[in-house]
Amino acid sequence: MSYLFTPEETAFRADVRAFVQANLPEDIRDAQLGGRLVNREQLTRWTRILHARGWAAYTWPQAHGGPGFSPVQRHIFEDECAQAGAPELLPFGLKMVAPVLMAFGNAWQKQHFLPRIADLSDWWCQGYSEPGAGSDLAGLRTRAELDGEHYIVNGQKTWTTLAQDADWMFCLVRTENTARKQEGISFLLIDLRSPGVTIRPIITIDGAHEVNEVWFQDVRVPACNLVGEPGKGWTYAKYLLVHERLNFGGMGFCKREIARLKRMAAKVMRGGRPALENPLIRNRLAVLEMRLASIDMTNLRVLRAAERGESDDRHAPYLKIISSELQQDIAELQSRILGQQAAILRQDGNQLREEALAALTYCNLRKTTIYAGSNEIQRNIAARQLLG
């Protein structure tokens, strides 16, 4: 696909590649390329290395402290970082709440929060899903009642990713009862260190602590932490979800995992021969690579349209569907190639072997077709928006 990029974009890719190779810490690269999750300290360290270069807030315009990359430059940046073994930057601040603040926040909120998001002084998490309010997000029941200069928040959020590390949550709360459930919802910024906040871990099938329950009991939140107008939270939530679903467009992760798949297939023996020589495995691998190329092309076509000022949010559900399912299918083939080896949680020192990590990754990625709006719901949205 190199011929699809301008000489300036090709030079930019070389610049990003050289910077990442020279500055990405070895322990972080080894963790990512070995299939392990990075911790808070590692992600903060890498974010601040990029921040010193002016690239941490790479999706932001210059007016808000970003480098002002074009849509295609952002794509190139993500692609090169992922393939080199750099971790994804924390999306909840950079790609989710920040665009909402830029579009709907007041001057104080922008001045206070955006610089702290850019250098990861504040970690953010997303307070949307609740028991009984997942895909039917408008059914949320967490309440916020105005009491003088504070909102009093009571309720529960669940499946809250990385809440155990977060300082702040952007949260959808019900501030009034209305006939139409999408109305009466507000967008509130909550300091998770506030009295009355309880975070309880949910250990997932892969043994990881990534998601949580978050409980609010009479939590006092300053009214100045309300974003935009009361009762307009559903509008802001839809705006944010488009940004979240478009995050699936980056294929650097899939390229890195296909490269890992090839390494596995070359060394795992089946019938006295490397699994990579099995024609069925080679066929499945070729199909994955063709799907990856087609998604990459589709994503680039959307980005080129955005550069021409023809940004079309209707593609967000479609990109989310095809990208999330590709992630799952790559992980599935990794586990199938490894066979029984993927089920043995052997360790080298304190680290799980790559074979075990592949199985755990397979389990973890079952979530990708559920979060940010389940793929069943996204198919309905895509059918209406793209097919009429």
C-alpha cells in the first residue's frame, strides 16, 4: 500500500519509525511484542516520552495542544507505533473525553483538564455501562441530584475498564425523569478519590484485573464538573461513541499479531513439520492477511474523505464490526496453531510463556464485539445509515 501515500507522508512515516526505534524503552517493547500488558508506570513513561516530542496528544488539533496531524498522519503514527511494540496510549482521556471537552466543555474545563490528559497527569475511565444498561445505554439509572453547588451521585457502573488505576471518570448520570429515556441524561466529570466512591475488581476469564464495578453512595460532585447543558448528555455520549468506534480503524495491532502468528506457525511442529507448511493453516493465514489489507484500504479511504472535508461518521459502526472480528479471528488462529500448548500456563521466571499468553489474549478479545456497542446493534445501525 506504500504507493497510496504521498512523499511527505512517507517521510513522516520514516520520522515516526526512527523516533520510536530510538526512544521506546526496551522493557515496554518486550512486554508488548511478547503479548503482555504494560502497567501504569510503563504507559505513563512512554506517554511522557511522546509528550516531550509533542506527539502524545497526536489526535488533537494545534489549537488544543496537539501536533495537528492530518487524519492520514494519525493513521501512520498509530500503525508504526503498534508494529514497533509501543503500547496504545490511554484512549479514555485522549480519544474520548478530550474531544467532548473540546466540543462542549467550558473554558475552565478545557484549560484545566486538557493539559493533564495530554501528559497523563490524570488517568480517565469511562462510566457508561450499568447492570441492565449496556447496549441499551439509555436505560441507565445512576442518578445525580443538584444540591446547591454540588450534584449528589448514587448508583453503579460496571465493566469499567482500568477504574482501579483511574483518577477521574466521565460519567453518564440521570438528572431528571422524562418520558423519553434518552432525555434527562447529563455528562458529569467525577473525581474517583471522592468520599463515597467504591471500586470493586472483576477478574475476567483470562485471570486479569482489567474491569471493575464502581459504586457511588452520596458522592458530592461540584456542579462546575457538568459538561455542557443539563439533560444533553445523550447528545455528548453519541458524539463520544463515534470517536470510540473509530478507534477500531487502526490496524497496527492486527499487523503485529499476524507477525506473531507467523512466528508461532514457523516453530510449532505438526506431524513432524512446521505448522506454517500445513496448507489449511496457510490458507487461513492468507485469508486473514487479505481481510487486513481490505480493512486497511477501507480505513484509508475514510481518512482521505475526512481530509477533503467529507468526514462521514456513518462508517464508524462498520469499521468497528470488521476490525473487532478480525482481532478475534487472528487470536483464534494463534490458539489453534498452538493447540494443547496454549492451554498450559507455564512460566519462565515470573513471566508467562508466549504460548499461554496467546490463549489468554484469545479469551480477553471475546469482549471486542461487545464493548463500544455490541456488533449486533452496530449491524442494525450500519444497515440503516449505509444501506438505508
